[in-house]
Amino acid sequence: ETGVTQTPRHLVMGMTNKKSLKCEQHLGHNAMYWYKQSAKKPLELMFVYNFKEQTENNSVPSRFSPECPNSSHLFLHLHTLQPEDSALYLCASSQVRGVLGETQYFGPGTRLLVL
Amino acid sequence: AQSVTQLDSHVSVSEGTPVLLRCNYSSSYSPSLFWYVQHPNKGLQLLLKYTSAATLVKGINGFEAEFKKSETSFHLTKPSAHMSDAAEYFCVVSGAAGNTGKLIFGQGTTLQVKP
């Protein structure tokens, strides 16, 4: 399998549930990202990992907890979410963070609905 | 600070006619500029990117964009629209000093292609 994959593709959860989103990249990259895409809003960068270390957290609520066990895998653990957290969550990867002109490659996203 | 403005939220063309999606950017530095496309329920796919080489950039699926520094524009064009081009298009800028990898996304332009 090539590129960036995400599972599940769709997720419905209640506000008291705990779930995890998974992202895997098969490109040999060292940087991975979580974005949130809400209707009518620009993509919002949530977290950045570079060589497995978290380098950016853009004021994301603690009910979102990322995990990067290695350069190929990225998780987003979800707990006690709110309905306004319903969105498309996109994972991306790039060769390395911070290089001018680096290209990020995106996965297909997980469509999350919080009831 | 960097920013990007997509001048049209919605563009409608007939199949076989030219496509023009407009993008203006603001950057204090020499930027990198990208166009991504997102088909329904899919992730973002890179169409093309500009990184201070040739100002006319050719991308996939017959798209191209021209970097015009004097106009701070990076408009996306295609000579002849195809039905499969119907999607959401995002203009993206990056390259601020000290944070060269951060992508700033435009609001997106929805391209409708009519038969």
C-alpha cells in the first residue's frame, strides 16, 4: 500500500466515548501532521511531529491526545468530545518539517460525527 | 504575517471551457505556493507547487499556475474543463522565516463543471 492511509474512514461517537484515529504513511517521511477540516473554515493545523517528537500543538483542547510511536504511524486519541468537534480529520506527512517548499501529502481523512 | 485569499468561493464552468481559479497571497518573504484539490470525501491531492524556480508551473491533469510577484497572485488555470475536475481547490502559501514548513490554507473554491 502506498501514500498516506487513515482508519477508520467514518466514525460516530457519543460525547462520553473514547476512540482513536489512526494514520500510517508509506512514504518514508519523518514529519506527520493532524489537521481539522470543518465546514466553511480553512484547514486548521492541530499537531506536528518531526522525527517522532511533537513540535507543535496549536492550542488544541486536551480532549484530543496525539501519539506518534514511530515515524510511520500517528494516532489521535479522542475522549469526551463535543458536538462542535465533528469534522473531517486529515493526516499528512512530509519528508521533514521546516524545509522551504516541502510538500505535505494527505490521507483521505476520517469523517467524525459526535452526537 | 502570511495570508492567502481565494477570490471566488464558487466557480461554475461548462465542460470544455477554460478554468480560472484566483488566488492572491501576502508574504513578507519569498513564499512557496501550492494548489491542492479535494474531491468529495477524499483527502487533499497536490496539483502543483511553486518554489522560486520557473514562474509558470505545470501540474497534474492539465492544470498550471503562474506566479506573479508584482500582482501577488498565483492563479490556477486549465484550458479545457472536464467533468472530473469538479472538486474543492485550495491555494496554500508557506515560507515564513522561522517556520518554513507551516502551510496557510485559503478558504477554498468549489469548482462546478456543467455538461
